Amino acid sequence: MKMDEWNIRRRRFLTAAISASAASLLMRTPLNAMSRGNNMRMRNFRQRKFGMFVHWGPYSQASVEASWPIMVKRDDWPITVPEYQDLATTFNPVNFDPDEWLDLARAAGHKYMVFTTKHHDGYCMFDTLYSDYKITKSPYGKDIVKMLSDACAKRDFPLGFYYSPPDMNHPGFRDMSKPTYDSWHGQPERAEWSSYLDYMELQLSELLTRYGTVDTIWFDGLWGMEKYNGQRFIDLIHRLQPATTVNNRIGTEGDYGTPEQFIPQHIPRRGIDLTGTDPKRYESMSQEIPAIEDFMDWEVCMTINDTWAYNVNDHKYKSADELIRSSVEIFSRGGNFLLNIGPRPDGTIQPEFRERMLAMGKWMSINGEAVYDTLYGPVQNQEGYRTTARENHVFVHVLDWPKGKLNVRGWGKKIASVQLLSDKRPLPFVQNDDGIVIDVAGVKPDSAATVIKVSTV
Ligand code: FHN
């Protein structure tokens, strides 16, 4: 596409996009929500707690990680760069059924989804006007993001968009006359860099004006994120959809932190840069329980095996109990859990993922009251149990089941009642200066975590 044609389309699209959204904006968003900044945006985020992450694209045909085979040189990649790029010509997920994904998401206890609209390879799973490297030019030919967003809208299921600022396929992002290996982190020093940021603006405008309500934009800037001028895109997102949350992976604080494949040991406070895959960066986190105004919202993203994309050779599946216990660690520190699946190339979801998701959904159906719309509990850093809280209720998630009596440290409140959440039976207890001693004799514990509801006067 020639630059001047591109610029004409760009101007026409942006004018249409901004005016169309201005009208809907005033209808959809009470003005006070905009003035209250992120409080309104984050209310739903905090209530929902448990989301489904989906990494899916032509790379799903090759049982490799998304994008990395064209970004870094490794002798053990099962695919060359040209073979990776050819995957776009054969991607044809004939069994893709968004309603099947949503049925499974709901059965698993998920309350929102985040989908890869564009990964680092630059391939667009939506019908963008600004690139031909896209799903509607594949043998499949249909706009998958549109199919998914329509299905979510019909079921009122929140859908967010993962969007990669790194883009190996755009001439403004890197010098494409050279191998990707030399410049996968981008070349902001080049004169063409501004055209890439404009491209990002156009694509984000498409995603925020043509695919219904967007719950979140999940950027994945990798390294040196300041080069993307993130505030420009946060302003754009909130001009088009003020209620859309934005994570912290485009070089700004954003609405929530994004630790990946690890769980912070304590409750995160505002002001720390909580992202990436290195838990060691957070070993000195304060153990203190923060006041709510000092709390930083956060969301762990995690795979069920070790690969974000579909990988037939990756059998390192976490067990359902491990995933449930991880979720208890996350929820007890006020975090959200974004659990990832990589659908097969035909659009179906492998049994090893389904089994674990349904087991988690069973646990959530029994214990959801102790998860959804809760925050971190008043008792932290204890052996054998974690706590979440809502109003005058503290939920004790017991990980190591005691013999006969459970001792829970006190938090300065008078206890009114104690019950086993699963069957609502009252449990005998004694409150003393140190806390509560609960008689759990005869209770059959859950293999992952057993929840006891403690209500205060
Ligand atoms: O390279 C990506 C990876 O594919 C995946 O999207 C994760 C999710 O946070 N982010 C990057 C690796 O850190």
C-alpha cells in the first residue's frame, strides 16, 4: 500500500472513529466515571478475579512459542523463519466455535477473557485496514476477533485484547532488509519509527471502535517500553472507551501490574513496577498489609503447561490442585488470575486443558463466594492457610488440613459465626486473645483448599 493512500485512509478512519465513538461515549459512560479516573474502571476488574488468557494464531500449527522462533536464534527451534512466516498461508481453524470457548470459560469459573489480537510476529487476528498479514487473508478468511467479540457481546462476557507493541512485520518497527534476529526489540532511532506508532494508533482505534466494548487492552511491550510513548495510547484508549482498563506493559504505570508465571510473596503496593517473569525483583516487598488506597491492582498470567501457544510436545501440565492452590495464593493477596490456554490449530481446546479448567470450575462453584468481589484478607503470611475478605466476612482458605483443631490468628474483631463454606454447616469455635480455635473434626477437606467463612459482628 502506497504511503499517500495509507495516509488518506488513516485520516478518513481516524475522523470517523473519533466522531462515532464520541456519540457512544456520552451515552455509555457517566461523566463522573471519567472524572473518578481508574476507580470505576477497576471495580469490575476487582470483582471478576479470574480470567482466561488465549494465545492463538498461525503459530499454533507448529507447536512452538508464538513469535519467538523469528525473534531469537535457537538451534532447537523446530521451524525456520521462512517456514514460520509460511504458516499464515495454511491457517484454517475450521472447528473454531467461540461459543464453545465461552461455554468452557464459564464452566471453569472465568469471568473475563483476554485474546491475542496481534502478537510480536505482527499477524493480525482481526480484519485490519492497515496490513495484509491478517486472518482475513488466510484460508479461513473470517475476522476471528469479530466472531469472538460478537459471541462475547451476546453473552455479556467481558473481552479484552492482547496487543503487542513489538511488531516484526512492520517496516517502521525495524529495518526489514535485515534478519529479525538483529532488531526484534525495535529501532526507535530510525526516522520510520513514528510511522510505526501511527500504525499502532490506527490499529488500536480499529479495535476500540469496531469490536464492541473492550474490557482491557493488554499490551506486551517486552523491554525498553518507554520507546512506545505509552501515554499517547492510554489517552487514545480512554478517548474511545473510558471504561477500558490498560495494563502496565507499554512503559506507563497503567491500571494494574502484570507478574508473569510467578506470584508475588506479599501484597503489592502502588509505585512498584510489577511486571515480567523475575520473582527475585520483588523479594524485598513489604510484608505489611497496605491500606486500600496504597494497594496496587495486579494480575498474574500463567500457562497450564510451559507454552503460551498450543504445543503438542509440552506435557508439563500443572495439576488442577496446583492451579487451585496458586489461585488461592493470588486471590489472598488481592490479585487476579489470568490463566492461559493455547487452542489447537483447528480451534478446539485439548483435553488436558479442559480437564483442569473444569476441575477449577468445580472448586470455584463451591467456593466462589470466597473469591469473586473479595480483596486480600486481614491475616497474611501464616503457615497452612490464606485469607480473603469482603465486608464483615473473612474467608480462611486452608491449604494444610490440621488434625482436629484449626488455629487462625486474630485480627481484632469479635467473631459472630464460623461455617464450612462448602455445605454451610456451622463449626464450633472459641475466640481468645490470640485468635480463633475452630473445631474441624469430622470435616473432609478438599484436596486443594478448604474454605471456612468467618463472620464478625
Ligand atoms: O512473548 C510473550 C509471550 O508469548 C506471552 O504473550 C507472555 C504473556 O505475558 N508475554 C511475552 C513473554 O513475556
